[in-house]
Amino acid sequence: MKLAEEFFILGLTSDGRQFRPSDWAERLCGVMSCFRPAGSGGRNAHLQFSPYVRPTVLNGVKAVVVNNDLQKIEPLAYHFVRDFAKDNDLQIIDACILPLPGESKP
């Protein structure tokens, strides 16, 4: 059984309350923006979110998608993100990318 490639931190506490402040996902992703694959920085890297930690919206709820590869490149950053979710009682959902019907996954 393959482990999930990513997990989502939802902006909902374990009892379903919306997490505040409303820009929490962008703030967390901004802090993590320096963690990226080698050579992918470029001139404007400081203006972009990391491909390992990026904001999104799931069913109208702000969320952060965290790629488990972050644990390989920077274990402390990975644990920081996990601890952020735990300390704030946020819901975590494991996920993996599934190919669309008729599409093969590389």
C-alpha cells in the first residue's frame, strides 16, 4: 500500500469551527516559500509559494496542500507544518493524486 503523496490541512478545527485569521493559509505558505526543489528558485522565487506547501480551497474551506517530499528535503520544515496543524487543532486529510479517467499517471 502506497502512502499518500500529499496531505491537506483544512481551515476547520476538529469540532468544525472555521480557523482564524482568514488569511492563515497564505501566511503559512508564505513562511514556507523558501523550501523548493534545487534549481527552481529563479529571480522571483521570493514572490512564489513553494511547490511543497501551497494554499488552496476545498469545498469552500481554505486549506493548505503539503507534499510529503518536504519531509525528505527539510524534515524540520515538515514537522513545523504538521505541528502547526496539531497545535491549532486543524483537520488533516491524507490525499494522493489520481489520474483522470483515460489518463495514465507517470
